[in-house]
Amino acid sequence: MEAVFSAAGPLRGELAVPADKSISHRAAILGALAEGRTVARPFLRSEDCMSTLSCLRSIGVEWALSGDDLTVEGRGPQGWRQASGELDAGNSATTMRLLAGALAGRPFTSVITGDESLCKRPMGRIVEPLRRMGAEITGREDNTMPPLTVRGGGLTGIEYRMEVDSAQVKSAVLLAGLQAGGETRVVGGRSSRDHTERMLLLMGADLSFEGEDAMTMRASRLQAREIAIPGDISSAAFILAAAVLVPGSRLKLSGVGLNPTRAGFLSVLNTMGALVMESNYSETDNEPRGDLEVGGAQLNGIEVEGRHIPAMIDEVPLLAVLGCRARGETVVRGAGELRVKESDRISAVCGELAKMGAEITELPDGFVVHGPVGLQGARVDSRGDHRIAMALAVAALCAEGETVIDGWECVNISFPGFEDTLHDLTG
Ligand code: S3P
């Protein structure tokens, strides 16, 4: 499916962005590991989160969706049953990695597979610690690629030093640690998103932190509860970027998650010269949220180093788009992880923006963009990656002429209705 965009008038109005995808996955999985009824609202009804729900149903977890309210009937990990077939995580690495961690604690066999993109993504990073804890896990390419076969149970806690700053790896180890004998100590990884840690604490897990760098998990029972899910700052980022780039825009986004491990993109916008105003700050169910207001701005280039990447990992493709319209050079380094996302996001964003006239150079772990350039409408390809599709749509809003984006349907992975939302805001 293709979508067509052209230069838009100013974005105006007020909007609540869709619910946070990462927190929605966790509410479903932790709700399924807890005892009692968890109600999470609003739950993100996107393809990725539906993949998590369908895997949970296959292992015997009962849940219901009524409007945007998800109810999970948790019976503890002991309530999970061996599925009769494969678990299909679709496009979602969060589903595959977090479920592999949780299933490592269950004494039966699970096969977790996914779509063509997910089956190319690295799994050795979770297989290695989960095997050390005692799970039997096999996969293609010397146990480093999906599909994964997990035979779990009888886990023992380990000390695990994080090799990649990944929330999915950290979460997999913690969810296994929840069911392991002894202590599971995770060292490092504290700059990646911490939604799992926050929700585990909310549900009563025995998780403690030591200084800036380490945490220890002990086997514990989770208590079901109601969970309010904030708006997804990664979805908000596309709308914010569009408003910043289209002159005369003025937008307010309400109830956006402002967890500091996710909010790096807001700092980047401010440094580049777009003033993002935060108001109505509050904290609900261990997650901060607030309203954001932003308008069109003249941007300056920026240099972003590796240590800042985890807090904006999914927004990096948007930085390339902003860089095209900013004065001077925008440089991103230390973002090699982008090469193993839903697509190779460095190659995708550089290749597709170049078709629109961007002056962008690929680096092994990032890119350099020279700006400002006048972007030209072109035929571009999402490469099956939702965040690339949306970043290209934002570029199209400030390009001359029409942009046709092939493979548009992937936006349903995280932001169903994105195209309508943009049209509504631009009148
Ligand atoms: C996610 C963690 C990040 C992020 C992904 C969602 C999560 O991946 O890119 O979109 O929900 O835990 P990594 O953990 O691989 O960095």
C-alpha cells in the first residue's frame, strides 16, 4: 500500500497521541505473570501489541479488550501452559525477547517465531544470559537468530553484565530472574528505557537498585493492579517534528509519557532551537507524564553522541529529517544499534532521504546531514519499517511536490491512524 503526502499548511490543534507501545507490551506480559486481574488503559491496539496478546492467549492466558481497556486474568507464571503451535511475535522484537525471558522460567517447550524482518534480528544477546540461567534455548545460525525454541524451568540467578544497552535484553533477564532461585544481578543497561523495572516495582517485585549501575532481582510474586498508560513519546515525536518543520504551526499534545529514559528527543529539539514547553507534569503508576506544546522553528544542526542514543533510540531517523532543514551539520554517532532494528535504519533513512534531495552521508554507526536543503517530493520506500515510513511522511510535509511512500501499511505496527491524524492537524 502506498500513501501520498505533499507540503502541508501549519499543524494546529490539541491531540492525545496513542498509548505507549513499550508500556502496553509490559502491562500485558506482567499482567499475565501476576496473580489477579490487571486492567491496563488505554492499551495500544497496534499490530505489535496485538502480537503480544495473541502469544499470551496461545499459552493459556485469558484476556479481553473492551474499547481501549485491556483486562488480563493473571494466574501467576504457573498458569502458563505449553502452546499447541508456534508463538508468532509478528514484527515485534519486544514480544519475542520479553516472552523468551518469561518463558525461560516455565517447564515446557515454546517455539517463538516472527515475520521476515524479526527473523533477521539478533537474539544471541538474550539467548546467552538465559542459557547461563539454565534454560535450554536453540535458534538458527548457532542459536543467535529466530525462530527460538525455549525449554525452560529450574533457573538459577546469575550476575549479568549488559553488553548492549538494550531494554529488551535487560527485561528478558529480569523476567527470568523473577522465576529463578537466588539473586539475579544485572550490571549496566541503566540508560535504556526502564519501564519493566518501574512496573515490576508497582506490582510488588523484589527488585533493588545499587548505585547508578546495578540492580538485583529475587524470585517474587506479582500482584495484579490497574495500570494507566501514558501517550507514547515515540509516536508524539513524529507529530512534534512535523509541527517544528512546518512554519506557523502551533500544537499541544496531552498526556505524553515523559520517562527520562525515553525523553532524549525533547532535549535534542530544544538544543536545535525548537522550544518544547512542558506543563501539567504528574506521575501515575510510576510513570511520569505531561503536556507538550511546540511551534514552527528555525533549527540549527546538532552533534549527538552514543551515550545520548538510548533515550532517543527510536527517534534517530527523525533527527536525519530535522537535520535536512537545520542550519549547518547534524551528526549522529554511536547509533550502530539502528542497523539491527525493524530495518537497517541508518541505510534506510540515508538512502530514502537522498532520493528527496537530502545531503546525507552514511557512517558505520550514524550519519552526517548538511542543511538546510530544499527537499523534493519523490517515490520512497518504508522498507517495511513503521518509523522509517513516518519519518519520510514528516519529510514530505516540508518538501516541494508530491511524495509517494511505498509500504505504508507498516505504520499500523505502532501508530494506527497516523495519516488521518496528520491530515486532521493540517486541516
Ligand atoms: C524497546 C526497546 C528498544 C526499542 C524498541 C522497544 C522496548 O529496543 O528500540 O522499539 O520496548 O523494550 P532495544 O532494547 O533493542 O534497544
